[in-house]
Amino acid sequence: MSTVLVVEDSVTQREMITDLLKGSGLTVTVASDGVEALEQIQGQRPDLVVLDIVMPRMNGYEVCRRLKADPKTQSVPVVMCSSKGEEFDRYWGMKQGADAYIAKPFQPTELVGTVKQLLRG
């Protein structure tokens, strides 16, 4: 079974995304900011990361850059999931190495579908 790390500083959003992914049969671990996410990933590499952008301590762009720069984690797909929904934000997220970008508020089927598609990748 695939493991997804959900990195989100909003408790409500984190729980909602976790419930959605668990409901679709995935194992979910969580981190509340970028620093915590990177620490967790060093210990146990997830199969995919769902990453918020605006977070305390380290933003999602920085986390994504670090994951994609590290040979041990560069193959882990990253789905950016953010309320920053402008075209530029999407472009910038992809420039940092994100494999997909979903703007909040999103349709549950869009998130689950994107995650499943990348895990099959």
C-alpha cells in the first residue's frame, strides 16, 4: 500500500486531505510545516507528498526544491495543494519541481485522482 505524506499547517485542511486519501485506500502520514516534513522524509520516505505552500518555518516551494535536489528523494512525486491559485503560482510550483498543482478549494475527486495517477506513474 502506498504512503502519502500530507504537509499542511491548517489542522482542518490537513484532516480533510488525510480523510480523503485514507478513504481511497492510502496510508497517510502528516507534518504541520516544511521543516517537520523534511525531518520525517529522512526517516521514512513516502511514495508521494501533498504539499501546502504557505506554511511557517519553511514554505512548500523550498521543501519541493530540497526534495527534488536530493538524489534519495528526487523521484518522490510532489502534489502542491495551495490557496495560491493564480497562473503564476502554478507555474512557479512546477518550476520548483512539483509534479502536479491543485488550487484550493479543490474537488475531492481532483485530489484523489491526481494522487492515484502519480502513484501509478
